[in-house]
Amino acid sequence: MRQIRSILEGVGSTVQLLLRALSYVATLPRQSSRFIEQCYLIGYTTLPIVGILSFFIGSVLALQAGYSMQNFGVMQFIGSLVGLSLARELGPVMVAILVTGRVGSAITAELASMKVYQEVDALITMNIPPERMLVLPRLAAVAVMMPVLTVIANIVGWFGGAMICKYTAFISLSPKAYFASMVQYTKFKDVFDGMVKAEVFGLVVVLVCCNIGLNTRGGPREIGASVTRAVVVSLILILVLDYFVTKILI
Amino acid sequence: MASPASQPNPLPAAESPAVGVSVEALSKSYGKLDVFKDVTFAVEPGEIFVLMGPSGSGKSVLLRQVAGLETPTSGRVMIDGHDAGSAETREHVRRALVFQAGALFNSLSVYDNLALYPREHQMGTEDQIREKVMRALEILSLGKTAETFPSQLSGGMKKRVAIARALVMEPQLLLYDEPTSELDPVMSATIDEIIGSLRKEYHVTSVVVSHDCDLALSIADRVGFLMDGRLVHVGKPADLREPADPRIAEFLNPKIDVGNPRFKKIHTET
Ligand SMILES: Nc1ncnc2c1ncn2[C@@H]1O[C@H](COP(=O)(O)OP(=O)(O)OP(=O)(O)O)[C@@H](O)[C@H]1O
Ligand SMILES: [Mg+2]
């Protein structure tokens, strides 16, 4: 019972945080330097790890597909399989998980320490709403960067798959054939659906991480506890929402 | 060091009238812990009210209530006729709190800490803001620290930055939580003069929490004593010379008995 209540409270306060942050949307042009800084932190610094992981995920997908299909003589479909799985599912989910670990945890740690060391109180007495200065630029930045990161993850993953198909002896599918089948079955809608998913995940992760950070009470130990909580809650939400968003999009 | 009276003041002439604070039957508890009960007093517009009391008596908690950072358990704090925590007060009353621990923004340089408020509230061009910020830093002898970060400052320097940050806000109501507790005597005297001159020239209302009896005597219009969860005394600073309440007398002139068995015990056990 207590758990259900705390979940409902968490949902309520997160939605409230979103609404309050959105009410300051008009101040965004004035906060462009904060927005750009957050874009850099969220997008640019996550890029290398997104690149490396999606390359290997694309490769492994191709390898597994090739291995299971080798007795059926349907190697030419590997391209469409890798293309669809990455675009619709693995790309957005992987990017969201990486953003949680790389960015969400840092957001919670920063906001929680600002709360614990009374910096948030100082903002409030200065009549600078934390939702405006701390939450809104991060939300805007993640909204812009998630689709970009997802598209990059897709492209790198697709090429990873192509390389494996070419150089693995038991597959040896030419990139031309690989990409031909990919283009035939992976439509723009699939890529777009993936971007929508990534957008939803990104916004939810940043909101949850901001909310947990800003509601931290106590001292340094609680900052650590908040970070753990924010990451766990975000990961669970990504996977749960993945099901529901997919269901709506299909 | 030149006295601040001869230095240019950080604030241009205030356009806004002074505000009054009225604390009405205020009580605050955290769970089972009653910090204080039924505290009532008023601070007149332009007055300097010094709040004294032993450590842990709830002075900081009371100040946070006036700053609108916490909701009271019962009673209320009114500023200019509106609740201290209300949106009206936040929008219309410029209120600055000098936190006991400074509460500087650790990710911003000292300069940006001071410039944040005027930038966010669009109080002028970047040049005007720079001039105001540098003037506030000069007054508190912090001119050289503008580009450093809070983590590179000493405790007393942080406190001075916090005071400078409050001055830049051009507040109508200034709340200080132990402004002089970490400062040397010269700097403490400067703070006294700043508080006094803000009142004289700009009619700024101040509530100062302090243990410092000298500060109370030199700048206060009135002094309140918070003790054992109650506001036990409010009066002129002159009353402090011969307090009627024995508890206040004991607080101001503690008799330390070195032979007290309390102290012996620590000594033998360690
Ligand atoms: N957030 C809080 N939660 C629980 N108890 C608190 C909280 N803040 C303050 N207290 C308690 O309220 C009491 C008063 O604290 P406060 O900080 O106001 O003391 P103070 O008079 O400012 O003391 P000092 O002179 O040492 O700064 C203390 O017993 C403290 O433990
Ligand atoms: Mg205190």
C-alpha cells in the first residue's frame, strides 16, 4: 500500500514538474546559452559511446541472424532484419539506456547536491524558479538530441551489420545485397517510430531524474541514494513504456 | 580599509517602498520536534530587527519561514499584507536571504553568482550589471576573487560573497543568518556599517540573526530573544545591558566554571 502511494506521488510530482517547466517555455530564447550547454552535455558527450555500442549491436545482430539462417538459405534478409530491429527497437532503447547512465545520473547528482546545499533554496528566494533555470533547458535539449542520437545509432549499427555480413565466411553477403533488402523492408515510418519512442524515453528520463534530484532531502548519503533511485526508476520506465509506446505506434 | 560610508553604495536609489514583516502566532515542528511555538512579533518598514538566541533554538528555521521557504505548522508570516510563501510576495517583494552556510552556486564563478539575479531579472545591460557586481565585491574586499569558484574560497570569504550577492539584488527586505559569525573584527564592523547604511539611505528592512551582542547593540532598532521554543523577549538593544530575564543574562554573560564536574568528566574519559 505504501509503495503504491509513493509511486502515485512520484507520478504526480513528475507531471507537475513537467507542467511547471512548460509554463516557462517562453523564456527559452533568453536561456539559449544554457540550452546549448545542455545539448552539448546530452548529445555530444554521449555520442562516442552511442557510436561504439550501436556498431557492435548491429554486428552482433547480423552475426546471430546469419548463424540462425544459414540452413535456410535466406541470407539476403539479414539486411532487413538488422535494419528493422535497430530502427524500431534497439536503437531507441539503447540510446535511452545510455542517456540514463551518462546524463540522467549526472543530472540527479547535480540537482540533488544543489538541493542539499541550499542552492535551490537560494534560487527560490531570488524568485528564479528552479523549473525554469534547471529543468526547462535540460528538457528542451534532450528533446532535440534524442532523435539525432537515435538516427546516428541506426546508421552506425546498419554499417556494423554490413561489415559483418561481408567479412564473415558463412554469411558473405555483399553490402549491396544487404542494403538492398534493408531499403526494401525498412521504411521511413519505422525510423520515425523509433525517433518518437526515443523522444518519449528521453523526456521521461530527464523529468524523472530532475524530479528525484530536486526532491532530495538530507546530506551527501541521500545524494547517492537519489542517483541510484533515478537510474533504476528510469530504466524500469524505459522498458515499460517501450511496450506501451510500441503498441500505440504499431 | 575605508569605511563603507565613504564608498559608493552598491544600490541605486530604491524606487520601491520599504516593507514590513509581521509574524503571527507562528509555530513550527518537524515530526515530534517542536522547534518553536506561538512566536509573534512585527518588524516595521525600514527597521533593523536582531534575533538572538542559543544554538539550536530555531533562529534559522524562523528566518526560512520569513523567506517563504517552508510552510509553518500553524500561524503565519505576512510581508506587506501577503503570506511570506505566496506568489504575490515572491513576485512583488525583493527579498534576499544570506544563508548561514552561504549557499553559493558551486558551479558558477563568484562573478556569475552575483550576476545571476540581475541577469535573470533583466536589471540592466551587461555593462551596468558588471559595474554593480564589481562595486558590491569591492565593498566586501572581494575584488580579486571575481573569477574564482566558491570551492576555492575560505569560509569567511564565502560568507562575504553571499552578502555581496544579496546586496546586488537591491532588496527591500534583507534577511541575514549570522552574517558576521565567520568574519574577523574589521570585516564584522564593515558588515555592521553596511546594514546600517542600507537602512539609512534606502530604507531596507533587515532581520539579522546573530549571536553577536556587540552587533546587536550597535545596529539594532530592536532585539528579540528566541529561547526554549519561545520568543521570550523583544525590546530595545539597551535592555540587553541589564536584562530582566535571568536566562538572557546567563546567555549574554555566561559564567564558565572550569572546575565544573561536567568538564572533568570529558577530561578523564578521553
Ligand atoms: N529540516 C529539518 N528537519 C528536522 N529538524 C530540523 C530541520 N531544520 C532544523 N531542525 C531542527 O530545528 C532546531 C532549530 O534549528 P536551527 O537551525 O533553526 O537552529 P539555530 O537557532 O539557527 O542554531 P544555530 O545558532 O546553531 O544556527 C534544531 O533542533 C534542528 O535540529
Ligand atoms: Mg542557524
